Amino acid sequence: MSRGDLIALLYIVAFAMFIGGLHMLRGPRTAVRGNQVAAVGMAIAVIATLIDQRIGDWVLIVLGLVIGTAIGVPSARSVRMTAMPQMVALFNGVGGGAVALISLVEYREALEEGGNPPLDTLIPIIFAAIIGSISFWGSNVAFLKLQESLKGRFPIPRPAAAGLAALILAIAILIAAGTEMEWLFWLLVVAAGALGVLSVLPIGGADMPVVISTLNAFTGLSAAAAGVALDNTALIVAGMLVGASGSILTKQMAEAMNRSIGNVFFSGLGAGGPAVAAETGGTVRSTSAADVAIQLSYARLVVVVPGYGMAVAQAQRAVADLASELERRGVEVLYAIHPVAGRMPGHMNVLLAEADVPYEKLKEMDEINGEFGRTDVAMVIGANDVTNPAARTVADSPIYGMPILDVDKASSIIVLKRSMSSGFAGVDNPLFYDPKTSMLFGDAKASVGEVLAEVNQL
Amino acid sequence: MDLLTELAILVLAAFVGFEVISKVPNTLHTPLMSGTNAIHGIVLLGGLLVIGPADGILEDILIVIAIAFGTINVVGGFLVTDRMLGMFKSKPTEKPDE
């Protein structure tokens, strides 16, 4: 068996492991193993490539691998659970950046070796450079937005984005036509990066999961294109797997939020930023821990609605303690998990599972919404936009049409909140002014602790 | 490898990708996204393959950055996914109520 055959064979093993791993990631029971299987597949693919005879200059390879590991491992280890979404955005971005750089190097090398590469190499190189660069810069903006280093919306005039896209297309055609000018390629990468920034800037935070998932699929596609250019099946197969599965995933995420992908990406363009209707006003009733304790203890069904505020306050364990004390007193406690509660789908599940809340008590939106009618107390902990009835009624609200938890159908509502500030989407929440609602202001963890202390005294 | 073979592989991989993710519970959206995210770190291989016999210093730097980026994508991606999936690991300890 030749070395080439061995490499091809190892690649096939890696593909099988990628596909098997993805398949296992679909179910809660097999997901952990699925991720490990895919990781081993990746290790096999890397080793297979390293035994390729064409591989040169081990210094560069080792340097790159060491630097990458030195940065990647600690950042993945140390990131807080609440900051996971940003981390995924960053990891996705560097992947796209790698594709753009590889395309650039490949083009330079072709020029040095005597001119324009053939079109069946050149076109995928151009494609990979554009998409990779968009993904890199778009992901970085998404990261900054999720970190809340960049706040608010930045309405971008539609002609600016369209003009930039046209410019990119023009440069791409010039390069493909065989101008053989390296600076044009640099310009292409820069212009695509600018488009990436402009596309993500106007998008509101609540839509970020969909954005990251889209960029994830983009990076996959760009990797596949780079694979066509480099004649490497591993890149083609793995890149396309991600491109395809990432697209499906994006669609499902968008559906869970009742948004179309076009809506996510283009609603911020052109429109001068939707005016936020702060018409509600009204009075807010504030309550005390003792009152909350009484309400909770004598309820039959309490539904906890966790949100990003619970994550920030690290209140999940306190909440779980309060819930088990209530259960000991015969109160049924369920958790209502909105698909995008927190900053990502599944965010709340991770946190509550950490606090040993049994999986079957976490109810997804469709399951729990029917229950609010018979709920005595809905306890909203640091959630805002996902409970906002304006999504049902106020047509010009930025979150209009997003499915929400029907918290307002419960007999009474307790909202634990730091202050009266609006949610991530920057929209006022009429729920807080509902006569059935009382607010318990303060840090979620401290508040829950006080309530538990009061419950214990009853 | 000729272009048509590559396109055939591309199309088949796309179908596998579509099929393998048909319907996923919301809870697993983020880990799955993170897992696929790690897999496109395969671009790392591209970084290994573009190293030529006589690259200039600029190219060397670009290549090292590309390989480092790819490595971060792979290593970080799989580790973060693993941490996210932590909630499914402690499945046997079902009841915290004692």
C-alpha cells in the first residue's frame, strides 16, 4: 500500500467518525460520546495529513500547532458557562480566518510559480477567501456584541452593504480574469471582512444565535471550497458536512424563534433602527421576600422562568434549593425553558443541570405554555424578552412575532430583577406593569436566598 | 483529482450533512453547533498543505497564523462542546432530594 493510499484510507476512517459523531450529537444520551468520536476523527485526519510527503517545514507546523493549543485549551477550559456563546463565535471566527489566510497563501504561491492558477483552482480560492473573511470578521462582531462591548443596534444604510457586495464581486471577477495582481487579492479579503462587519453590526442581540450558526455554516462552506482548491478530500467532506448540517441547524434555530433567516440579516439594514415603543408606563408593584415566600409555599404549581439574569447572578443552585424545599412542602415546581432564554438555546438547561435539577422538570416552551393557565405563581428570574407580551401584540416591536412564554396567563407573577432596565433586545416589557405582577428587586442569588430563608421560617 | 470527482464528493457530503441533522431537540442546538464548529477546524489541514518549499517570511507568518487559528478552532471547539455536554454526563444522579 502506498503512502497516498494509507492517507486516503485514514481520511475515510475520519469521515466515518465525523458522520457518526454528528449523528450521536443529536441525542442527549449519546451526545458526549459523539463529540469524542468526532474529536478522535479529527486527530486521525491531522495525523494522516502529517505523513503526506509533500509536507514541509516542520518548524512552521510545530509553531502553529503549539501556539494554537496554547491559546485554545486554556480559553476553552476557563470560559464561564455564561460566556460559552461568545466562545463559540470566536472559535468559529478563527476557523474562517484560517481559510482566508490559506487562500491568500495559495494564490501567492501560484503567482510565484508562474502565473494564474487554472480556473478550477482559482474560483474556489476566491470563494474561500471571501466567505472565510466574512465569517472571521462577522464572528468577531458577534463576539463583541455578546460580550456587550458593542451595545445597541447600528443601522447600516442598505446601499452601503449592497455597494460593498458589488465591489467584492467586481474584484473577484478581475482576479478570475487573470489580472495576476496580488494586492487585488488582499483588497478582496479586506472588502469581504468589511461586509462581514457591516452585516452583523445592525443585528440585535437576541438574534445572535442564528447569526453565529449561519457563520458556522459559512466557515464550513469556505473550508470545502479550500478543499477543492487544494485537492484535499478531508477538507471537502468535513467542510461540506458542516456547511450542510450548519444550514439545517440555522433553519431550526430560526424556526424556534419564529424568525426567518432573511429577516434576521436584513431587517436591520435600511430601516433606521425600529423605534422602540415605550408606551406602557404604568405602575410597578414591588414586593418583599417574605411575601414571595408565602405566595410560593401555599401554591400548588410554581413555574420558574429562568433567564440570562439567573446565569449572570449564578443563582441556579439557590433556585434549585428553593425548589426542593417547596417540593418538600408539596408544591409542584416546574421550569419553563424558552428556546433562546439566556444567550443561546440550551443555555438554561446547562446551568440548571449543573445545579442537579432533574432533566424531566425542564419543560420546553410548547410543553409548558398550556400549563400557565393552571399555574399559581410564575417566578421569573432574570428573564425579560422571552416573557414580553409585546411580542404578541405590538406589531412594530423588534421582537414582534417571537414566540414567548405565556407567563401573563398565570394567576400571579413574581419577577426577580436587578432594576427596571430593559432586556437585551432593548424593549420595554408590559408584563412588569401587569396588575398581577409584583417585582422583587435585587441580585437574583441574594433574593432567592432570602426567599428560601423566609420559607424555612413558615 | 479532477474537478468532477471533487464536485461529486461535495454534493454527496452535503446530502449526508442534511440528513444527519434532521430533527434536533432545542436543548442540543448549541452543543451541536459547537460540535460542527469544531469539525470545520479541519481547515488546519489546509494550513499544513500550503507550506511550500521556499516561502518568504511573510508567507511563513501567514501560514503559522493559519495553522494556529485552525488549531484553536479544533481544540477549543471540541473542549467547549465537551463542557457544554457536561449536563448529560451526570445522568445517573437523578434525584437530588434526600
